[in-house]
Amino acid sequence: MKLARLEHQVAQDEGFRSTSYQDTLGYWTIGYGSRWILGEPVTEHTDPITEGAARTLLRAGLWKATLDAQELFPRWAELNDVRQELLVNMSYSLGFRGLAGFRRLRAAAAELNFDGMTLEMINSRWYDQVGLRAQRLAAWMRSGSMT
């Protein structure tokens, strides 16, 4: 997995905001989609943060998202960098429970069935909610490449 590439991609996907805002599901977030700062939930009244602080939160979130994805996908080591990165991207966006809810995706992953994994991504509510990000990640899952 290429961490710098992953960080860049998720930062682009999430976009930076120095002040707290509600995401599409109504959760208060800040920076690059972070919902927590030092164990405290982001609220409407959370103080603004710098882009540097937001990058620190992003890196911490990506670390957790990576551990979560590794736990949810037992054949993690058999996936190429692109597929690992897109699963971490999904994990960052959805959280552990959200990604755990993709049971059929995980079943397809257990068989390294990338077409099946792609189909499960496409046939999800997440795909409709996230739009172009989901379309791009599904294409990467199918091909195993970012091109």
C-alpha cells in the first residue's frame, strides 16, 4: 500500500474545511472528514483547525481505517496496493461498522472474486450516496489499477 498516494486521494475525496460542518449523513465533521479530535466528538461549536492539524487527524484516521480493513478482510495480504488503498478509503469514509455491513463484498473478497466485489460496491446505498468517488473506487476494484 502506498500511504502518500492514499493520503492524497482521501484528502481530495473529502476536501478540507477548517470549520465544523455536517456531512451528508448529518454528522459533525472538520478538516478532512474527521468526526473526532483527541477523543472528543466534533460539534457545531468546535474551534476551527489549521490544515496541518487536519492532516494529522487524517493520518490518524487512515491508520485506524487501515487496521479496520485488515481485520475485515482476512486475505488482505493477497490484495494489490490499489485494492488495499480503495478499501482503506471506504473504511475511512464508512467507519468499521459501515464497512463491516458490506457482508457480500466481504464474502466475495474471501474468494478474491474482484468482479463480485465490484458488483457489491455498485449495488449498495453507499455507491448512490458517494457518487463519483464510488464509481472511481469500483472501477479500480474491477481492474486492480488506477488507470
